[in-house]
Amino acid sequence: MEELLQEWDGEFVVCRYDDRTGARLFVAVHSTRLGPAAGGTRLKAYPKAADGARDACRLAAAMTLKMAVAGLPMGGGKSVLALPPDAAALSPIERRHLLTTHARTLEALHGTYWTGPDVGTASADMDVLRETTRHAFGASTAYGGSGSSAPDTAVGVFYGIQASLRHCFGSADLAGRRVLVQGVGAVGWRLVELLHQSGAHVIVADVAFDRVERLYESLDVEVVAPASVIGTVCDVYAPCAMGGVLDARTIPALRCRVVAGAANNPLSEPADADLLRERGILYAPDYVINGGGAIHLIGYETLGWSAGQVAEHLRGIGSTLVEIYERAEKESVSTATAAEQLAAARLAGA
Ligand code: NAD
Ligand code: PPY
């Protein structure tokens, strides 16, 4: 915790305890420089409550960069509802209780922070939050929300993969390209469909074997075991599960040319971007390529955009990546550094 306090440069963190589930609730507001902070609510078990707080702070900082790079008038924040490590699956009543406790915190923040879905939560959970607070994006349309942001996140990642292929191989054509999607959940599943439609050879892995099985039955995909992902030969590795998959141990074992996926914080530490660069692997910074969810939620629910305007901004993810790749080459820095420079310029201009 001491280390976290020293390294985090955000505005504030709210912490609350839910006695019914034993969960610790954290809301981390990293920056309100560009507007009210926004970022999803992550619900999962953590070994220690402090791990949940660290996740909330790191993810909130990435949201600040995501909003800045996407040109959205919002700041960065994130919530973590950290269940105890040995927690049994929540009953519907416990889940509702936990979400309502969270909603009371959001209400107390008076719109300084707006939430939305993240790993472990979905539109149905935002519907529950909306019963107590209006500061939740991504509720179902029946509750006045814009529904799941995951399909648009996948569309943004798809454009990002095309831009990365163009930069690496001189052509964005996916036909015959080997793309490995790690995690076929809400985002990964849709991404697989888009890649498949474009003629890519799609390889999938997921710890939830029933999902892989269903996908395998409906589309012509290759399946690899979750433990074999890192060493699998492919053109593009698209991490679409949890963060922290790339580090000093896994990067030397990668056998891909591009890393471009939806997962937030796939790098274990900032220096990992340099390791990728040294290996000649093109890295699409996470908060740039996965900005489609934020574009969907903020575009529809705050900015009143039409579907056409949202689509145009999703396509913009590809152009932003091209700008970042060109800047990285010109200045001989990693793509992560080039993306940070772009975000810093936008934040400074606010
Ligand atoms: P999800 O929970 O629906 O899907 C994640 C999938 O990954 C699940 O099917 C899960 O079984 C699988 N998985 C977990 N650990 C794995 C492992 N070790 N190996 C292989 N598969 C594993 O989540 P999602 O909404 O699809 O989000 C995926 C990632 O994208 C997350 O990191 C999330 O933060 C990020 N993201 C999502 C959105 C969005 O709009 N949903 C927006 C931006 C970023
Ligand atoms: C993310 O993109 O990582 C999110 O957390 C989704 C989101 C984006 C903007 C507002 C709320 C949730």
C-alpha cells in the first residue's frame, strides 16, 4: 500500500466495506482535468484488498490517457469491487446488495465520477446501479442506457489490428493472416467474428472451455490451450482477457509480429514496451486500441452522437495508431512512449 501511495499521481480514492459480502469497494478518480472522471466497475476476487486498490488506481490512470487520446471530454477513473479470495459465487441478493452499496458511493460523488461495465459486470448490473444513481453508463436501453459497449470495443480493436498490419506488412489485408485471440468473452467473441469475416485464420484460447467449444462449433477457428498462447506462432496476438500478460518472462517467448488487443494494462510494467520494441514486435497501446467502449458510452450517452458519428470515431482509432507508430519511429521511442506523448499534449492543452 505504501508503494501504491508513492507511485500514484491521481486525485482521490474512496474506500468502502460491504459487510454482507466482505467486499472492499474502491473508486479511484485519477483525473478530472478534461471533465468528470469515467471508467468501468470491475468485480472480482483479489488475494488481498490492497491488490484491488492497486488495480483500481492503475486502471483509473489508463482511463485518463484513454479519454485524452480518444478526444473525449472526460477524465479517468475506475471502480473495483474486491471480493475476498475465498468468496463463493454471489447470490443474486448479495450481488444486488453489493451493487447498491456501490451506487450509494457514486451518488455521494455527485457526478465527479461516472461508471460503466468492466470485467465481472455487465449491462444488467448497470441497471441495478441506475435504480439508485444516474451516474452509470452502459445500462440496457430499457433503463435509458446505450447497452453493452463490448461490440464497439471489438470494432475499434479490429480497426487497430488493420492499422498495425498496414504499418508492419504494408497491407491491412487480413486474408490468411494468423490472429490469436486470447479470451473470447464479450469483446473477444465479437472480434473473432469480425476477423473471421475478413478471411483471417483465427486462433482462440479461453480458460472457459464451454465458450471455446461453442465458438468452435459455430466458426472455423483453431483452438490452443490457454497455457500455449505465448509461444504460438501468429502474425497478431490479441490479448482480450486479463492484464499483466506481458513481462520479462513472456515477451522473449512471443512468436508474433504485432500485439494488438482489448485487454487493459497488458504490460506488467512500463519497461515491457521497450522489451517489445527491442524484439521488433509492434505494440498497439492498450488504451488507444481499446477506446471503442468509451467512445460508445460517452458518445451515445453524453455527447448525443448518432450511430454514424460513433462509427466514424471508432474508425479514428486506426488513424490515431498510425500517428503513434509514425511518431515512435521518427523519435526512436516505444509506441507506449509515443502514445503517452500524444495524451500528455492533449491534457496540457486542456
Ligand atoms: P469478459 O469477462 O467478457 O471476457 C474475458 C474472457 O477472458 C472470458 O471469457 C474469460 O474466461 C477469459 N479469460 C480469463 N482469463 C483467461 C486466461 N488466462 N486465458 C484465456 N482466457 C482467459 O471481458 P470483456 O468485456 O470481453 O473484456 C476483455 C478485456 O478487454 C478486459 O481486459 C477488459 O478490461 C478490456 N476492455 C473491455 C472493454 C469493454 O467494452 N468490454 C473496453 C475496454 C477494455
Ligand atoms: C474501459 O474502457 O476500460 C472502461 O472502463 C469502460 C468505460 C468507459 C467509459 C465510461 C465507463 C466505462
